[in-house]
Amino acid sequence: MPCKDDALQGADALVIVTEWQDYRVLNLEQVPQQLADRVVFDGRNLFEPEHMAAAGLAYYGIGRGQVPPACPY
């Protein structure tokens, strides 16, 4: 049975539309390497924009706007 991490591999973006506990926990060290475009749309605002940006992800919290990823240098 595939797991949620398998679905991220090579995907253009992660779209979160549930508050299920399984999806509240992301490995922010692995997610940027798994996503092709490093974009997260968070429809439930489960994550702090600053943490997502620090992980190198372009984060769109619905109702919050965009937080660009942190500069790598």
C-alpha cells in the first residue's frame, strides 16, 4: 500500500486539505527534496509560514498569502 511520502516523490506541489493527524507531521528535511517545484498550498493552515520558508518551500497558506522560501545563501 502506498504511503503519503510516496505521493510526494516528484510531485509538482503538496496541497493540504485535511486536518488529519497523519498530515500534520511533515519531515521538513525530506519534503523539499521530494517535490519537483517545492510548493505547498495549505488549505488548513497547519504550518507556520516561517518554518516552511526556512525549509526552502514556497508556502501558500490559504487566507495568509505567499511566503517565499528563504534565500539559500
